[in-house]
Amino acid sequence: MQQLVEAGIEPTLAAKKIKFNMGISENYFMEIAKFRAGRLLWSQIVKQYEPKCDCACQMIVNAVTTEYNMTIFDAHVNLLRSQTETMSAALGGVHSIVVTPFDEAYETPTDFSERIARNQQLLLKEECHFNTVVDPGAGSYYIEELTTSIAQEAWKKFLAIEEAGGFLAAIKAGTVQSDISATNDKRHLLAAQRREFILGTNQFPNFIETSEGKQPKNATRLASEFEALRLATEKAPKQPVAFMLTIGNLVWRQARAQFSTNFLACAGYKVIDNLGFPTVEEGVDAALKAGADIVVICSSDDEYAEYAPAAFKYLDGRAMFVVAGAPACTDDLKAVGIENFIHVKVNQLETLREYNAKLGIK
């Protein structure tokens, strides 16, 4: 805007000729507020140039749904992701939207996926009538507060960049890239710890799905590290088998078996759940008969002190032994040689990488 005005372009004309291209991420209400905050800030900036009409203060935005949170496994979930993103942009007041086809993460989009992508926004326009309301988020306390907060923080960053010499200088200095990289690293860490869920990837994976030759095109996506694990498992000579040795308290053993099944299936392991065994010896025998590479004991914290050492000793190194949970007797269990524990506080990605390494999967 400044360069155009300095070149002699009248401010009203200059502002009308500027179009913004912005990405859309998956945080539904945050994205609505982001576009509203952008419109608010741009309007304030243009007003400082004293345009001939208020129409010049309108922010023209083309929004594009992201590939960052797309997955190659359970790929049709990408349709749900891009649809909520498209809704955010429409409700946030953008002028045009590009919906990324659901298969973009692993192949050149097909005619079918391109058609579905076009229909996603047509559905919102023609059947949901999103184009007939000026500002659907107006009056919502939550969205209004988010809008104000984003606008305030964005203005602080804008002023800081201007004081440092402008956006081009900040790019050359690497400050913009480092900020984005820091956010990217943080999100990957949260995904690895399952504090940020990726449906079908680090949470609730489809146990029987295979890649069917799909190869990721972009290795920086949020799901890419988990996908690399699963693809490595697929290429292994033998699919690892994880067996749930459920014993003791019914509620605890079922809950922990469900957690462990979900946890280990994210690496592409074949998981065998069970209703329960009367003794650890029967459970271990059943696991070995099933060809288990990993035996996961699932019980209550109080019962682990008895069951875990007995099962570990009887297994005698014939398979990897894992305790589901973080019981108070953990130190005692480690003292007898038990090394592997899975629970909500462990880094899932690093744990599964470690298990792959122990199983000889690269």
C-alpha cells in the first residue's frame, strides 16, 4: 500500500487493487476470528490514507484450506477437515475459497477429488446459504473476544516488524521463518505426545488399513512422522503382533487394553485384545501361541505388583513385555527388569520408534 501511494497511485484505487491470500487451519473458531481480525486491521490501516470512500477499506481475501493437517491414512477424514476449514473461512467473511482436494497429500488430485472439493464450498453456498449473512460471528462473545485478542497481538507483531525495517528485512533476517518454525516444532511435539489429536493417525487409527502404495508428497505435515512409522511397519518382513494380556480388575483391564490397542495400532501393529485370563501363565501361553512380538499386561495399579513380575518372569524374553500404565510400584517393576511402560504421559511417537527399533524395523 505504501509503495503504491509513493508511486503516485491514488489511495482509494491502490487499496481496491490489493488482494490477500491466506491459509485456513483446523482451529474452527480461531480461524473465523482470524479473518475477522484481519479485516478489522486492514480497515484501520487503509483509513490512515484517507481514501475517497469507505469501500476502499474492505479487505479482499482468497482463502486456501491447508494440507498441513491432512493424512494419507484414513484419507477421507481429510474431507471433514477441509469442510470445517471452509466453513471457518466463509463465516469469517472471505471473498473466495480454494478447497484442497482430500488426496493432495499423496497424489495428483483426481477428477473425482477435484469435483468433491468444488462441491464442498458450493454446498455451503447453495444449501447452507453462508453467502447471505454479512457477519455470522458478530455478537458471539467467544468469537468477538478471539477477534479482539488476535487483532491486538497481530498489531504488536506488525509494529515490531515495521520497527525492525519492514517485512522484507524481517524475512532476510530470518525472524519470520524462525517464529513459524518454532510453532511448527511445538505442534509436532504436541502431536507426538497426543496432546494434539490427529484422527486416524495418532488417535483411533483404522487397524486394518494399509497404505495401498500411497507415498506422502509433503514430509512436513503434522501426521508425517507417524505415517513414516506405519509405512516402515508395512515394509517389514512380518507385521508385529501386540497381544493384550488382560487380567484382574475388569474395569481397569478393559480400559487399559483399549488404550494400549489404540496406542500401538498407530504404528501399524496387529493388535489382539482379550476378555481376560485367570492366570498370567495362561495369558502368556496364549500370547506366544498367537505369535505375539509384544505382550502388554493390562490390569489395575494395585494388582501390577503381583501380576507384572510373574508374567515378565514366565515370558522369559520370548517377546517384548509392556506394562499399560504408570503404577506406584513402577520402580519395583523396573528393579526386576521391566523396561517398557505406556500411558498418557509418554511421548507416543518416540515410544513407537523405540519399539520399532527393538523389533528390527527401520
